[in-house]
Amino acid sequence: SVINTFTTISGTSYDLPVSPSNSGYSNRYVSIRQNNIMKWLRPGNFWDSDTPYEFSINDLGLGEWSYVYGGAQLISGASYYVTTKIDDNAGNLTDWYNIDGSTFVFDVTAPTSTVTYPIDGNSYKTLTTISGTQNDVLPFSGAMVAGILPVAGNVKVSIRDIIRGTTFWSESLGQWVDSVVWNDCVVYPSSWTFNSSNVLWETGRRYRIRSKAIDSALPTGNDQETQYPQGGYVITFDTTSPSVLIQSPVNGGYYGSSETQLTTISGTAIDYPGSPLFKSDVDYIRLAVKYSANTYWNGSSWEVTSSTPWLTTVKTDIGA
């Protein structure tokens, strides 16, 4: 097993044959070994003994016993072996390394996750999936860790409406709420996804998306938020179209004389929505110049075509 809490070792003991035909147990001991260095614990929290040290156990009655570990925290990522030794009043001994020993891994290192889509700082007009990667952190080379099981909820995502402040999307309620919410994701061996098609995105809003992973250590998994909190990924949601105004040439104007040559087509473009909402800003402007029914300027000459040749770069010879 992989655990992140270690305070007590407990177990049971009995003598054979069954009572009253036995002498009863006499001495019971427990010992702990750190497997990566193959050394045993001794008093003073020293892991340097080559042989098991006899730590006496506490008798809880009815054959049950416990040992309270009072040393420093175990090493995260290391494996440990617990074994017992017991003898009865007749001198029969069950020695160390018996089949009732236990091996466990101690893991208090949290895992990590990242959001790979959407991309931080980008703008979107649709967003139906949020996805990313996850990984359990090795505290040292060769360490053993609990891992992140591919089970829904072992990675979670939060979506905050920045304009509203402390407003988060609750997938279970299907609405925005005024408290932090972590929504369960579908988890794969090294990645995760969240279906965001139900999120009530609004144009002009900025959202901060964060993820966190939880590993499978017992009794409660290590949570990324406690050790590697994520700053988050901010996106702008924009479904509002920009507008373009042609200022030159003037609509209905006449051009062609020496005084009215048309060497440049110019205008203005503005994106919406306005402040205090957020916009994605104008990315590019496409321009089409039409001469007759199906005759267009393609950037260098007039062309008869059934499809509009939109120009992404305004050239100085357009309309010349």
C-alpha cells in the first residue's frame, strides 16, 4: 500500500494450539526497515542498524497490539518493511521476516497537472473541451509514489469568471455560484479532459481556468493544491463581431482625375464589446474590390471569378 500518514503500527497475535492448550505468548516486538538503504530504525530516529531492533509493542488485549511511532517523518517516496517477532512462554519463537510482515510506501508528495487547452492568453468564441496533462511527482530518482489512478475526479478543474470575482462554474448545479468549485474531470494515464459544453460562457468575459491532481495515497490522496497551487490560465470569450468602416473612397464618390487619384483604400475597424467587458481585438481585415458582376481585383489584376478573392493585405495599386 501507499500511505501519507504514519503514526501507529497495529496488528494481532495469537498462540497455538488454541487456548487453553497453549502456554501463551511472552514477548512481542516490532521493527521497521527503510528499504532503499536497507537499514533498520533504532532509538533516536537513527536508520543505521544492520539488524532488526526490538521495539516493544503495547498490549491492547484480546491479542491486539500497537506501536506508536514517535520519530521524525518518514522519507516521501521511500519503501518500508515492518516485521514482528514473538515467542511464547514455552520458548517457541516466530522470528523476524515471517510471512506476516508488511511492506508499504510513504508518499506525501503531491502530484501536478497542467492545462494545455485552452491556451493561456488566447481568445475563443467556442469552448467545448478543456484538457491537460497530469503526473505524480517523484521526490527523488527511483522514488516510489502512489500515482494518479485513471478515475473521474482524480483531476479537477475550476473555472472562475474574473469580472464577477469569486464566481465559479458548478457543473453539478449547471450554474455560476459564489464559492470555489472544483469539477471532476475524466482522467487518463497521463492526461485529462473536461467537457465544458454545458458552461454558460458569456461574450466579453475573461475566465481563469485552473486544474489540480490528487494521487491515490491513503487514507486521503495528496492534493496538488497544498504543494503546487496553479496560477491558472486566463482566456477571453468573445462571440461579438467587430465592425469595419471604409473612409476612403467615399461611398458614391468619383475618382480618376489627376486630383482624385485613388491610391489607397483606408478606413477604421473596431472590436466589441466595449469596456468594462473584454474583447479579443481585431486580428485582420479582409478587403474585396469588385468591378462588375464577377470581376474582382486579386491584388495584381482584375479577375473574373465566381468566388470572392478577399485580400488580406491592402496594396497601393488597388483601384489604380
